[in-house]
Amino acid sequence: MKRIVKLLKKKKLKFAVAESCTGGLVSSSMTAINGSSKVFTMGLVTYSNRSKMDILNVPKNIIQKYGAVSSQCCLSMLKGLAKISKSKICISITGIAGPRGGTKKKPVGLVYIGIKNGTKISTNEFKFKNKGRIFIQKTTVKKTFDLVLKSIN
């Protein structure tokens, strides 16, 4: 994390995140680093579908058609965050941390991480092992910072 904060500072980049299944762990990890206030603009925990719609302007039909845990929702969260935060680097996270809530199509451990660096946007699908809620959340945070690092290097 220190490396990311240093790089963001060096490149004069701002960072924002909209989290669902990680419940603020990415934001907490960022703000634990001294000097992160120079680069971290906001962290939103949009845990409910309502908050995704009200705060990030995720269209209701996206949630109804694809579900909150989908690449479509992740992308919509990302676009909404970019508009609100005006940050160059934006991250959106939605997934199923468990222990329940999974289905055959969308198992526990399914996570989407969206990343926007300027005009470059991507959503990434991961299927983490179901080794418990905390494991999935922490693995998602680690993967998020790996993606950020790759994006800014």
C-alpha cells in the first residue's frame, strides 16, 4: 500500500473506491497509510442495491436484469464513482463474500473489480476459493491493489 500511495503522489493521481462486499476494507487500507490524504479522495461503501442506485446512479434495470454481482453493475458503479469523485483512478468492487448468498451460477467467492485509469476502463471477474468471508474480503483487497499497481505503472 505504501508503494501505491508513493506512486500516486509521484504521478499526481487521485484515487477513489466504491466498495460493496469488502465493506470499506480498501478505504481503510488506504487511509492507514501516512500521506494518503494527498491522493485518496473518497471511499464509498455502497453495500445495498438502493445505495448503488441512489449514490452511484446504477440503473435499477441493470440490477434487475444482471444482479448486483455482475460485470454490468460493476461497470455502472465505476462510471458513477468517476462522475462523483473526479478521480483519475477509480475502483468498484461487488461480489459475494459468503458464507451464504451464492448460487451455482454465482458462487460464494465471485467478485468483480472494476478499474478506471483516465479513459481506460476494465472489469475483472474473479472466483476466489470459499475459505470464509474474511478470506474472500482480504483476497479481494489484495487483488484490488495489484490491479491498481499494474494500472499506474
